[in-house]
Amino acid sequence: MFSSSLVTSVSLSAPRKVQVCHFQKNQEICSQSYANSILAVRLNRQRVVVCLEESICIHNIRDMKLLHIIRDTPSNPNGLCDLTASDVSYLAYPGSAHSGEVHIFDTANLVVMITAHNGALSALKFNSDGTRLASASEKGTVIRVFSIPSGERLFEFRRGIKRCASIYSLAFSSDSLFLCCTSNTETIHIFKLDTSAEPISSVHDWVSFVGRTAASYLPSHVSDILQQERAFATARLPHAGCKNVCALVTLKQLPRLLVASTDGYLYIYNFNRVEGGECVLQKQHR
């Protein structure tokens, strides 16, 4: 739990109970039980959010007092939600089981409703200060980034055109200039969230410019594809299929991409923040 010695856990033997424990003392601090199985737990320095399939419970982190229940949420069997780590406690969760609608709460009231995708959602992730939200649909081909709390669409990235994928994780860099994405494929994508207007100085830039210009004369579904940015950098896992989570970090003053998978491996890749391109696997641990 941030820099403290507290952790929250939900066990397979007691899937309806969340425990807050002091891991150094091996001691339970408190616990809370629910009528249904817990699908996800998110927390920051003020709130603990417990996601059930058709409701979300919001607690005060100091005493686990129940502050609010968001009832009758759309069926959410994967427990998809995210909570900002900043002082402004925004909660994002699916607003529909069939379309890519995102609801943003300030852990008490609805702030904004975002129509993020046509299809159902598969991933949601806030940046570190809660000013941006990344989303992906079940199709997994398009990643979008929105401004919070306005809900304005800032970026749209294309992970692929022909190959659909199940998105496993999204993660912003600490400065919110990059966004990484993992899926059930072996390829990890890193997108650059660049708002600067740079001159057209390369073949890649020129092709991108021509594509955006031509998009204004084409049907909407075609112009959307032309205007979507592709990955700034990529990395390849040794094999595909295992669920995983990613992070963009700095280790020993060098930018790195980390990927932890459910088969027990931690992969560490280099990442060139200037040139992008292929990220080379540096180390793997198990």
C-alpha cells in the first residue's frame, strides 16, 4: 500500500472477504465481507474500492467505513475498474456491458460519462496524477486516451488492423509521455503521447501528414484508421498467452520496460525514449 507495510488481499478460499494486513508483522489489521465474490480491489491514500460483479463499494481507508455503494452497475465479470493515485479520487468503471462507455466517479458522484469505444471495454488505466485515462475495447485494436475530468479525447492509437487481441494491461510512464500495452499476443506496444507540433522532417512524418490530410476526404471509418497513430516502440515476449502486467520505469537512471507474467517471469527491456523502435530484452527473472 504505497510506502507503508500494509497490503490488501483476497484469497481463493474466502473470495467474498478482503483483508488488510501488515506483512512485516504478519498481522491482520481489519477485514470486510461482502454478499458476492470480490473481483477487484483498488486503493489510494484515501479510499479502498471493492468491485463486485454488479456493484462497487467505496470505503474510507483509515477504518474501512463504507462511504458509498454504486449499485446496479452493468455486469462486470472481470472486475474492470481503476482508481487514481492522486488526492482527487477518481474511479473509472464500465458504464455498459455491451458498448465502450466509461463512467468516472469522484468516489461519491458521477463526474462524466465517456463513450470510449463501440464495443465492450477490456482495460482501463489512470495516469499517476489522475488527469488522463487510457482505455481499450474487447477487440483490442484501438487504444484511446482521455482528459480527466472533462472526458475529451486526446489521443488514439492503433495496436493493429487485422489482428484482434485481448488487452491484459495498460500503463503510463511517470511523466505521462508514454503509454505501454500488453495483450495475449507476444508483442508489447509503447505509444508516445506527443502534443508538440513538430516540422515534417522524415519519410515517416511525411506519410503520417499525407494520411491525415487525405482522411478529411474519405469515409469516417477509413479516415479514423489513417489518423490513428502507430506504436512508437515495441517489444516481444518469448511466448504469448500468459496474462501479464507492464510498467514503464527508470532503473539506475535508465528507462526500462518491465513485464511480469503469471508464469512467474519478470522481463526487463531497454527503452529508447528518443528513437523508439525495438526494445531489447536485457534480463529475465523467475
